[in-house]
Amino acid sequence: MKSLALFLIKLYQRFFTLIGYGSCRYYPTCSQYAKEQLLHNGFLKALFYSVIRILKCNQLFDGGIDYPVVEKLFSSSFVLLPKQTPKTIHFWFIPKDKQSFYVVKAFKPFDIKGNSC
């Protein structure tokens, strides 16, 4: 289900946004928001938040910046791991509260040492 939804979003972003002239009232766009929700949350939770976001994307709401919020558990022993190949950072997780994070997409991927790829 998740892979089908991601495929449909990719199809929409590639072909159908040309018709709408980028008329989303939020940043990131509703389709990018749904994509990030699907990548970092379960399918039903992502679907729920994406539908709410799409329903709010109209002239009755102000719009603005609305990053997806996800709940993640991070390993605290990251520093103690054996040396591995450099990892690439595609998303930044900015803390919102104790277990929730804003998901911000990195425009330029970074490797783990902070160098631009």
C-alpha cells in the first residue's frame, strides 16, 4: 500500500502539478508533505495527516510553513558504532517535544561529516 501511494504521489508531482501552477498554500507542498509522512510514519497515520492537510489547503486557512511531525526513537549509541561508510543525510529531524520531531528535507544531501554531496 505504501509503495503504491508513493508511486501515485510521484506521478502526481511529475505530471499533474504542471496543470495547477504550484497553487499549494503551504510549504512544503501538500504532495511533498504526504510523501514525507508516508516515508516516516505508518500508512494509516500518514493517510490521516495527509487528508487533514489537503482539507486545510484552501482559502479559509492562512497557509504557511507546516512541516510533517513524526515520532521516532533514535539509538543513543550512534557514536560507539564501528567505522562505517559515510551515511548521506536526506532529512533533518528537528525536535518538537520529547518524542516528536519536525521532518525537514535537506535540499543538498550531506554526508555524515557535514560535507555537501
